Amino acid sequence: MYFAALLARTEDGWQASEPDLDDVETLADLSDLARTAGDEEETVLVFIEQEDAWFGVIRVDGEEDPRIYVSDAAAAARSSYGEILLTDEVLGRDPENADDLDDLVDLDGTEDGDTDDTDEDSVAGPSEDHVPTGPLGETELLADLGMSATELLALSGDGALTGEALGEIADALGASDVLEAVR
């Protein structure tokens, strides 16, 4: 089960809404949806969680590129909304060079020199075999709003419950009441 919320930082504080993700197929779609939740230059955060599996925070500041943090990339890769967040940039690969996956150390589960028998051409989008387990993305995306990278990473550790993590993030930002209103 998924939960998603948009938090727009306004002059009057945070405003939250529950987005309709039915038409969201790409990160650009998600970014556009976030931009409609706030005024032109306002910061908008998108919270997405898959219950007991992973959470993601996407930050959109005006027309700038979105900034992304995912608590567990491998778990997110198994999710339709998670795949949207796991862009080539977040995964650290160059979309112009498909061989970059071969340059990443130990992400395919094989030892150096061993071969993987899967057909890479049949893989559409990120797969578990090519995505590291654990947190991935920009850990500093909330630092200026009240949550340090260390605090964010602590919420992504083993045993962290995603619902509690989003609540703790909202609490650090001073937005827990508005988040709970849409939960």
C-alpha cells in the first residue's frame, strides 16, 4: 500500500495535500504535479512511501531539477513509484553510456571476473540486480529545512518504519500537523 503527500512551503507555513498519482509515469510528471501544489518559487516536497518497505522524498524548488532521496533503493526498484525515482542520475550512471553498469563494483551480485547469466537487454528500467541496497540520493536535500543528512540516514536504517520516518521528517520541518491531516 502506498501513501503520498505534497508539502508546499508557503509564507504562512507548510500546506499539505494528497496527490493523485494515477497519471504519474515519470519523474517529470511527478515534478510537474509538485509544482502545481505551490507558487512559482516555493519549495514543494513529495513524500512517497510503500508501507514497511521504503520511502522517498522529492524536493522541487521552482523550476530547478528535482532532488531525490530514497531510503532503500533495492526495495524501491521493485515498486512502480520507486522506479520513477531511480533515475540514471540518482543511480550514478550515464544514460549515454549503457556500459556504466559494468563499471559499478559488485552491484550485479557477482564476484569480479564472474559473469551474470541474465540477458541485460531484456531488463526494462532499474532492477534489483543493478540497484544497491540501502539509502540512495541526496542526503542533504532537507538540511536547510531542519533535518540533517545524519538524521535522514538514521531514519533509513534497518528496522526503520517508513510511516514513522515520514512523520519524523515532517516533525523536524515543523509540518507534522499538516502531514497528519492528509494521512
